[in-house]
Amino acid sequence: MMKKIALIYMGGTFGCIGEPLMPMPEQDFLPLLGKVIPPHLQVECFAAPSIKDSSACTATDWLKLVQQIQQLQLNGFQHFVIIHGTDTLSYAAATLARFLGHSCHAIITGSQYPLLNIEGNDTREFTDAIGNLYLALEQVLSLASGVYLAFHQQIFHAQTTLKAHTTELDAFVGIKAEQSCKTTADPFVIHNEHIEKAAQLSMLNLMLQPIAKEQLIMQLKNLVAAPPDFLVLQGFGTGNIAVNDEILALFDAFYQKQCLPIISTQVTFGQLDQRYAVSSWIQSAKVLVNDCHSHADLYAKALQMYLKYPTHEQWFEHWHQH
């Protein structure tokens, strides 16, 4: 029996037309998308619950997508290809991976150039959209269960990806699908109350600069007055941050205000390493250490903790169990 593929369109450059580029309405785009699908595949096209420029996407959009996929699973689909904009493609990929786990076969893709020409009546003469789509449709039937990202003839584990170039076709990096990678296995079933709660998630990322401790203290004092739920501090090298007693006291103040500081790094690749004396304070401070595959995966993990546990104490207690 031929495996059915659910092809879900969520917007992005892939479905744009005109000059300057503007998204084609999904009711017009989906029939045209259907015409380029290889005839030997059994594919059904769907519009995502939320279709928008990916730079405007947030957790609620991706959780609605997860919910749609989980409902389609109940209707017999186990193979999914999602078309998404490239700006937040890595965030979407990591979120899908965290919430779908290995419950199905899913590949998310996008393109740097639209599928259609300016008029929207034929495929574009030069585009990476068709190649990326065909790659995803082909590989979703053969890869092991899990979530992946397809781009420029490469398949990556979704939790590990990063957009590394703004305009080149070879735009994404990550751990290749054929390489060993421990990824999230258990699914998280999304209900409407999770989507409603996700709209309240507040997360702030602070990439540290080489400034005096006194200036960092002033910045943290401004933030602690009305803190987010998660404060990501991107340190240097392996996550090193030079601190003093006042900065450590501020970290405790964040925790008391139900905000979890997370120590990460601004370096693109590699794990955090706390063997240096400058980071010895982490063992006793009320901070978390980023143990995720990528920056986007850190976002997705924080979102999952926020939805799974009601208090910041539980986020802290269970962080390394996920």
C-alpha cells in the first residue's frame, strides 16, 4: 500500500509572487503547488492553521501546526512535509522535533527563491523551491521516524539546525540525518490550553559584550525589575561569564522573581564546558546550563518546560531530564 504524505503549506518565500515579493493567498497557491508534485507519490495538500511571514511566527503558530499534524495522525497520516519560511525555519524545526518526537516521519523545508514566477502562473525559471520540495517528499518516505530539515540537497536532524547564510542556496548547517544524534523521542500532545498559555511565554536573549562588570550589573538591574520567564545569557567561548558577588546576587534575584537565567554561548558550534575556574560559580548558582543541540532547540526546550510544568522551581528541577 502506498504511503500517504500530508504536505502542509505555512507560507514563506516558497509561496510568494510579484515584485516586490508578496505571499499568494493559500487558496490560490495550493492548487498550483499540487501540479508540481511527482505523480508517483500519494500527496494531499493542506493549509497550515497559521500562514504568515516566518519572521512573525511565534510558539502559538508552531503549536497549532503540531496540533494539526497530531490530528492528521489520527486520520491515518504518518508522513509529513511542511513548507515554511527560512527566517525562523530552525525554530520551527526544533519546536516540531520537541513536540512530535519520533511519533511520525516529518520533514520541514523552504526555499530562498519562490516556486512561481512573478505573475504566479508558472514555475519560476530559477528556483530552489522544487529541488527542496522533491528532496523532502522523497526522503520522508525512507528516513527513520523523527523530524528533519531538508535544504539544498541535505537532510539535517531538526533540533540541530541553524540558518548560517542569509541568501545563499546552501543556507543551513546542522548534524546530517545519516549521522548519529540523540534527539527527542517522546511526543507532547498539544491541546488548546497549551496554545493559549504559549502566547504568554516571555524569553529574552542577551549576547554579552566585552564591557565592565559594572555596566553588566546596570543592565541586569534594569531587567530584574520586570524579568522574562527565561533569560538566556550568551557568554564567551564555552559559556564563560566573568562574575562577582553582585552579579551572582542578581541571578538569585531573577530566580526569586520566577525567572530562570540560562547560561549559553555565542559560539555557533560545540558544547558548553565548565572546567574553567571562571565558571565554577555555576555549580551553586540558581542558573541553568544550555544542554541543547542548538539555539533554536534551547528555545523549543524552554517552551516545552513552560507548558509542561506550572512553576519555575519545577522548570529548574526537571531541566536536565528533558
